[in-house]
Amino acid sequence: MNEVAFWTSPAVQACGWSVMTIGLYLVVKRVYRRWGRWWQMPLALTPLLVIGVVLALHVPYRDYYNSTGWLIVLLGPATVAFAVPIYEQRGLIRRYWPMLGAGMLAGTATAIVTSWAFASLLGIDGSLRLSLLPRSISTPFAMNMARDIGGTADMTAVFVVITGVLGSILGEFMVTLLPLRSALSRGAMLGVAAHAAGTAKAHELGTEEGSVAGLLMILVGMLNVFGATIFAALR
Amino acid sequence: MNTRAIAVPFRRRFHSSRLAQIGLLFAVWLASEGFVRVVHIPIPSGIIGMFIVYILLAWGKVSPLSLRRGAQWYLGEMLLFFIPAVPAVTAHPEFFGLLGLKILAVIFLGTLSVMSATAMTVDLFYRWRVRHE
């Protein structure tokens, strides 16, 4: 086998891109743990580096996706894993369900209305506007919801990541700006608005904030998926 | 007596094995994937799997210890699994310009609004409850 054919064969490409993606992720995680600057956040820096490599090597996204798409499929079992933290936090739900439910509904309604309104104001429409609607919720839920309401799942994945980064940075200022009395509201704010990235920030604020954020991130994701499923069935 | 002699060490090893627990999550997911294909319901298989696991936990059929390590690892590393979706922007050169800035503005303002609405709602309920307790 000649050398060029070896390096361009699909199997080698798939391995190469997968190893590169996983490798960058592990390196960035280590860097963030060591220095902890906000721009080193794995959520922000890893995708940027991967985009950099893909652009620098002039690889079409299709090729990259064909090699690494199996990682996205693994988000399915991740959704199953959410059952464990929900079960372990069931005491929190039983105790505070009215206010957590109200916060979730307010957050979801605001997310959908403001995305739609701001997008329309700036002249964004069609499937791009629809892809912006589920960006506050966790990726596995958001990609499902995007498909149901007629958006594009891979665009939504990008918006979800940007929302997470912005949300966890904004969270820092919002906690000092808003007159919040309870750990519950700080956790809800981060979990509902900025999914896993917000939940990580909430864990930095405190254990109760972290638990509330983690729980609400899952529940709000489910609420949105069910809403979108009903919407898709009625349409 | 014999089943017990096998079951107890097995359970102990399962509770400490992250890999076995991840395997169990996979098995549940595959089963729900099959279920969704056969029954044709418009609910994502991950969510069906989540309900199955929750019910097993709530009925005491499965101990949380049998899943905690696996679930913690999986949720902790979740970021890795959606990184491959993000370079999709490179297929859309139109985003590297005014449209991209507009989208950023929508996300920024939207996130700010969601945070305020959620936090203020929960806090109002909380204050009301504290006053009436």
C-alpha cells in the first residue's frame, strides 16, 4: 500500500480525527485545572481549537463529522445517566417543587420569547431563528428539540455551546447585580439559563446552588423536549 | 446459599466498577432505542431510558450505588460528546460576518433575560414562602 493511500483511507482518518478531538479535550481540561482562566474553559477553548485545526487543514466539515460523529451518538446514554442525579435530589424536588416549577416555566417562556423576538428584530428568520430557540437547554435535549420544531440540530449545538460560555461568565456578574436572597434562585438561574456550563459555575458558588442547577438543567430540558414533541405532533 | 455466595461479591465489584456501570447505561439506552423503533413513539430514546432507570431506582430494584460512579463519569465528561457538532460553523461561511454578530447579540440578550426571569421568579416565591412560614 502506498503512503498517500494509507493516510487518506477512511479508517485511518476516523481514528486520526477522533484521537485529535479527544486529545485536545484532555489537554484543555488539564490546562484549565492548572490555571483556571475563564477563556481556558474546556467548553470554550476545545471547540475553538478543533475549529482552528479543521480550518487550517481545509477539511470539509462533512469529513470531520463522518470521522467523529460516533461521539455525538454517545450523548444518548448520557441522557439515561441523568436519572441518577434526579433520583438522588428527589428530596429537593419534593420540598421546593412550586418555586422550582415556576422558575422553570418563567425561564423557558423567556428563552423562547426573547430568542424569537430578538432574532426577528435583527432580521434573522427561517430555520436559523428556530435553531436559536432551544439554546438554553442541555445539548442532548436541545438537538432533539431542534429537529422537532424544524431547526437545524448542528446549528443548535453551536448556539448551545455559546450560550453556556456566555451564561457562566454572565453568572458571575448577575449574582452580584440581582438582589437574590436564596441559594435556590442562584442555582435555578444558572441551571435554567446555561445548562451544564452554568451548573459548573453554580458548583463554584456552593453545594446547594450546584444541586439545584444540575437538577433544573435536566428538568427544564425534559420540559422543552416534551413541549416540542407535542408541538411537532400538532403541527 | 450458592447464589448468595456468587451474588454478594459480584454486587460489590459492580458497585466499584465504573466501566460495568457505563455498560449498564449503554444496555438501557440500546433497549430503549429498540423499543422506540418498534413502537414508533416520538420521544427520544435517551428520555425513555432515563424513565426506566428512574423507575428501577424508585422501586428499589437497582441500588443507586450500581450506577452512581458510571453516571458521574458520563455526566462529567459530557462536553466531549458534543464537541464534534461545533465545527459545523465552518460549513457556514456566512456566520463569519454581520450575521454571526447578530446571532451573538441574540444569544447574549436572550441569556441575560432568561437568567433575570428565572432568578427573580424563584426568589419572589422564596420570599413569599419565608414570610408565610
